[in-house]
Amino acid sequence: MTTRSLGQCMSKLYAINDWEGGFTIYHSEEREFVRKAEELIPEGALVMNFPYDGSAYAYGLDGLNTYFKSNATYSEEGSAEYTVETRLCDIAWDPEVRDAAKELGIEYVLQLDHGLGEGSSTLEREYSAKDWRGIGSIDGETEGFEEVLASGDMRIDRIK
């Protein structure tokens, strides 16, 4: 896992945002959603996140204890991180996924651009969607998860 200082995060955040053109990777609605989510989950709870949707900045800017604190992530195939990224949605029936989530200490899952529809602020050019299907396919119907908060394309779920 790569962790960057707040200064590095802020520099990259400003570099990848087009403040005047309207594209922001971690915009004000997402920040407000994260602040509401923080009120609903225990302090310090570890939140698995999809870092390319802006949530990589939720720790540095808003203090949410996200797993990925940078959108420069490189998980090796066979690692607990890789298992979670690609198969977390299977946690209800796959013991290997449950073990990986437990090993990493994950309690919640955050998505700031679920579905990647119109208005998405995801850095689509920086990742392969198939590598993140374990997180990206979690929705209100996914077994093994309980919705904590959802608004538009943003959601946070608790792992049961």
C-alpha cells in the first residue's frame, strides 16, 4: 500500500482537477457525503475504497480512514488486496474473500461514483474496471453488505 503525505496529495489533487472547466476528482458533493458517512461509522473504522473515484483524497482532506490513500495503487495477484479489489462482492459466500477482508481489517466499503454513469468524476484512464469489479459491483442488493448511506452515485456499505 502506498501512502503519501498531505502535501503530495494536495499537489496531485490540484494537478488532476480542472477547477474552472468543471471536472473535479473529489468534488464538494463527495466531500459532504464523506463527512456525513463519518458521522455514521465508528471513528477509526477502516473503509475500503476505490481510489480512482476521488476517495483517495478523503483521508488527507477529510480524515476518513480509507484503505487506499493514493490513486497510485499496485496490488499483486494473489495478495489480500487483489482478492478484495477483484472479488469483495463475493464476501457472503467466498471464505477466501472473507479471510482477505479480515486480514486487511476492512469494515466498510465506499464508492463515490458507483456505476460510473453520467457526471462521473472517476479517473477512467488510470485503471482497468475488471481489476476493481469486487468493489464496483457492490450495490444495495449485494449479499454480505448493509447500506449505511447512499446518495446519487455515492454509497457506503458495512460488511456484515
